[in-house]
Amino acid sequence: MTTTQWLRDPTAETTALRRERTRPPQSLEGLTIGLFDIGKTRSDEFLDRVEARLAERKLTVKRYAKPTNAKVAPAAVIDKVADEADVVLIALSD
Amino acid sequence: MAEKLEARYRGGLASRKVEYGEHDDPMEVCFDRGWTDGLPVTPPTDERVLRMLKGTSRRPDEVIGRIPPNLIECTVEKVAINAVLAGCRPEYMPVLLAALEAALEPVFTLHGVLATTYFSSPILIVNGPIAKKIGMNWGLNALGQGNRANATLGRALNLIVRNVGGGRPGEADRATLGAPSKFTLCFAEDESDPGWEPLSVARGFPRGVSTVTLFQGHGVEAFVDQKSRTPEALTRSIAMSLVKIGHPKLVQSARAVLVLSPEHYAIYREGGWDRKRIERALYEATIRPGKELVAGADGVGEGVPASRADEMVPKFHDDALMVVRAGGSAGLFSAILPGWLAGRKREELQPVTKEVRA
């Protein structure tokens, strides 16, 4: 005799969606580069240096920041980045 | 038996059925599915989940909130399933639901606590009559193993983050080393002395109301002083251990819980010191000359900027210490639960207390 046994799923019952990665641009010429400060200590100093290096190459840079590394970025900040920047430099943190 | 009949004839659970073969071991199915924290879990059968749901008057489809990191809505039913996994009894459900609500308050920053490279996870401190009602431990070995409510409540909250929120080590959880307290760290406060103001009352709840307080931290650092006999001496002594949190030269970044044992508490009580006086005195006793703390002092790179050399520098923000009473009657030991080193913007990161409702 075969009995059907089951457990109840404790997870969110979601399935990961596979998406094609956006291909990196061949060149940064003419693009707006977003520099995203995640709020870690001294990350602003690091991004100042990156901005200066990009400015030497006459590239367009916009700066963004989230208030604290302890929380995810507010949706409004993410939307602004998505609207304005073609590529974004962001570090992984909390 | 009632749940068996209910499961067979009424069902009513919304969560997906995960079928397994008659020769499979359900314990191993749970491991294979990635539902555990590394220790075995109780398989969530319909009967067990239905029984767990009897521990709360809230509807199974009520959404408690969105669980990070994936920000997935979590229903009371999902809480119950994870409570089964963790080994909870149904009567723990009100505490678990309150703990989850506390964890989801924005100032608790649950996403950050999960994702941090630091050692922290939610620590649960229970106050009020519910602690006794569900048989929690605030006495001997209160921070250790052996009590079902203490052990499984903390575990259940962490399993909800893992299973519903998708927060797993090596993925969104980036802890460099982690800590054993990431399995569970939950205890009750000793409220046996009517002269002591319980943590819940200090945090704005009336006496007699059950609460759970969540703190972002890890455990446990030992504090030993068997010779100080006055509140002043004991305070200076505890301060010597408190300043070591994270690093002796790191300041104003972590909160801390001091778990005061009965024998240490007796010294304060005999001296007429109450909670506020102890917490204030510890804050003041942990203020040190900046010149000892600057980067490079004593040949140690870590430290505060040189510009603070002439200041008197507090180790903590003035609201960062919480004293909680617990522990067995013998032993001039207390415990420090160090908080997450993310308090630079303290208004954005705070412990949270919620009332436990049936």
C-alpha cells in the first residue's frame, strides 16, 4: 500500500526567477556613472577618489547615498538611481 | 487526536504540501529542503501545525509583516509552521508573534542584523506573567541550554528569517564568524524582587503586562568580581569589562545588556541603588580620557581620531545600557551581551519592546 505523506512548507514558496544579466557597456563615454555611497564609515572618502579619477577622464558622474548601511536603501533613492544613471558603482554591505 | 481528525476532514491549511515517499525519513526531508539551522527540526505535519495555531486567537491568514531579506509577507500560519520546526509548544505562539512584530519594526533593522559581517542576531528578553505561564527560565543557567521555551522561541524567530525571508548564511547573512547565539538566545527576567523595576516597566509598559524585548547582540561575555562589596566598587569593576566590547578603543558604537546575577544585584540592593542609578553610574564609569583611546595609542592601530585626544570620551551613548536580572542564586558572576557595532546613528537602530497579546 502506498500512502501519501506530506509536510507543510515553512518557506515563502517563491521560485527564483532567472533573468539575463545586462551586458556591461563597451565604453563609459557618454554614459552617466552613478556612485552610490552605502553609508559605511569612510565610504565617502573612497568615492571622492573614484569621482576624481573619473573626472580626469571627462566622464559624467552623479553621486547617490543611502542614510545608513544598517538598512536597505529607500525606494525613492533606488528609483532616482534607476532613472538617472546608466551604470552604478556600489559596494556590498549590510 | 482532535487535530488528526481536523487535518483529515477539514484541512484548511494554505501552505504548500511537500510530499515525501513512504520510505523517506521526514527529518531528513527537512534537512534536504534546507529548512533547518543545522540542528534537526520537528517535521511540520498538518496535525502539529493545526495544534500550534490553537496557541493564538489570530487568524492563520493574517499577515504579520514582510520578512527580510526577500521582504516576503509572513502569515500567522507560516509562523506556526516554523514554530513547529523549532520545537515550540502552542502556548508560546503569542510570545513568538510579539517577537516577530518587534523584529519587523524599522528601528530594529532586521535586514541589517541578518546581513552584517558582525556577530549579532536578535536576542529575546521576556517580561511579565507570560514567562512563568509558559515555564521560561530566568534562574540557574538562564542563558544556557535545557529549557524548552527559552531554547525554541529564539530559534523559531531565526528560522522564520531563514525560511520565509530567505536569510541564509553565506547568502544575505554575511557574518564573518557568527556566534552560537545565532541559533537561539532567549531568556526571561527575574522579577521576584518587587523592589526591582523590570526591563518592560523601564521601557514604558505597566507592571504585570507581558512583553518581549528584542536586542541586536550576541552572547555571552563573562564578568567575574568576587571581591567588590560596594555599589561603587562593583560599578567601576563592571565598567572595566564593558569598555572591552568590540575593542577597548572603539566607542559610541555598540549598546549592551548587562545580565546582573542575584549575588551582584544584592550588592546594589543593599546599597539602595535602583535600575536608573546603576545604568547611569555605569555610563559615567565608562567615560575615559581620549588620549588613551586614539588610534596608535599603546602601539595599537585601532582607536578614535587624534582630534579627540583632549576629550573625555564615553564608551556608550547615554541610553545604550540595559540591565536585566537573571541567574542562579550562587555565583558572583554576571554576563554581558554585547550589541551590534552599528550604533553610529543611534536613532536609527534601537531595541524594540512589544506587548505579548493572546
